[in-house]
Amino acid sequence: MKNSWLESRREFFLRNLVQDFFEAAIYFDRFCNEHQLTGLVAYSTLDAWIGTESLKGPLWNLKDQCHRLFRNNEQNNLYEHLFDWCIGSIFHETIKLKEDAYQLEAYRPLLELEVYRLDKTFALIIDEYRAVIENARSSLSDELSRIRQLFEKALTHLKSIFPAHCSNMLLVRFLLDNERLLAHKSFGRGYGKALIAAMFPEGLHSAYLAAAGHCIANDRQQGAVRYLKKAATLDPDNAEALRLLREITKT
């Protein structure tokens, strides 16, 4: 059964979902950097990122938002379902990562207390539990690697999803206005431009023209001028961009 309220706002929610996903990928990159430096991942940071059923964090909200848009919707294409699967898997893998981070922070210091090493009986018990803790520590690398692979798969699926949404001007404008965000190393070199190219194979100038048209239709002349200047810079002989630019600047 269709949710008419959701359908009427789908373009807005998709734009927000994409932004939240990009920010999640960059945030995850911090965990990888932390682990590379310390061999650990902070439990408190993971806990805040995930949240709880009653107080959901950014990652939990991303998962729910993705499910609402892409799950149980027969009109979605395969790549949208695969993207949704990736986000759900990232969430569940991060839950496992948080559990291991908790074990390391909560119990590892206890095992290192010298008072327990002085008693042979305690020492034997500690050695047994130390193996469990060290297993949790070694699991961190595997879990981070799996999550990274899922983010990479999701990024690939997103590139295949976007061509069907080239008329979503909220999404197009977000991509055009956030070049710096999309240039982050988490996405790989040229990823942002590749997304736009997938939506506008005729050239980047077409994306700016479409964004300008959206601004004009919504009486946002200043934004339209900015996009038209970009289009004219990329394609100096583009008659449509030059015509619209002349018309707007005259008024």
C-alpha cells in the first residue's frame, strides 16, 4: 500500500538520505583512522553514532530512512534494493563493532591489574579471558574492513540509482552545491563528477542549466544566475544559458 504523504515528499527525503549517507561514510572514515593509530575504536563514539531504539543516532536514522524509501516498494529498481541492503548491513555490522569496542574498554583494563597476576589461580583465569578480549581486538580489523566494503558497494549502487532521479532538482542542486563534500577521500577521486555524469551524460553544463531552470521556476533569481554562469563557463557557446542569463540580469 502506498504512503501518499511519503510519495509527495520522496524527492526531499531522497536528497536528505543522500546527504546523510555521504556524511556517514566520512564519519566512518574517522573510525578507520582512529583504529589505524591506536588499534582501537572508541565505544562512546560508536554508541552515540548508533543510538538506541528510544534515542536513535545518525546511523540508526539513516537505516530507517533508507528502509522507508526503498524497502517493500515494487517500483524501486534492483540497485535501490541493493543500496538499502548495504545500509542495513552497515548498521548491523556496526552493532557488532560496538560490542567488541565495549569489551575492550570495559574488561581489558581489569585483566591487566597486577593484583590478579600475583595469584596463580587468578592468573590462569585471567589468561583464559585475555584470549577472549584479544579475539575481540582482532575482530575490530575484520569488522571495519567489512563495513568499508559495504560502504564501497553502496557508493557503486548509488551511481546506478541516480540516472532515474535526474529530474529531482533538490538532489541535483545538492550535488552541484557540495563539490567539496563529494571530493572527500572516502568516495574516491572524481566520484562527485561521476554521479553528475551518470545523471547528465550530455555534460555537466546540462546539470547547471537544469538547476537554473528549477530556480527560475521557484523565483530564485540569484541562484539561477549562479548556475547559469557555471553553465556558460563550461559551455561558452551555449545559447540557452546565455539567453537566460541576459533575461535575468536585465530585470
